Amino acid sequence: MTRLILPLLLLTLSACATVDGAGQDLSKAGDIVSDSARKVQQSM
């Protein structure tokens, strides 16, 4: 049982870091799309 806890803990922690990084990437992509939409609206 003890042998199983450490790998599961490491997987959980690494998944959190991965999800956090993906969330940041998606947020940046959303900002770029929003900025582009604002520029198009202003040019009309």
C-alpha cells in the first residue's frame, strides 16, 4: 500500500502543474482573440 501512495501523489501534483499551465495558455489565447476582436471593431 505504501508503495502505491508516493506514485499517486506525484501523479496528482504533476497533473495540477500541467492543468495550471494549460489554463494559463488558454487564458493568453483568449486575450489575443479579444484584442483582435477589439481592433476589428475599432476599424469599422
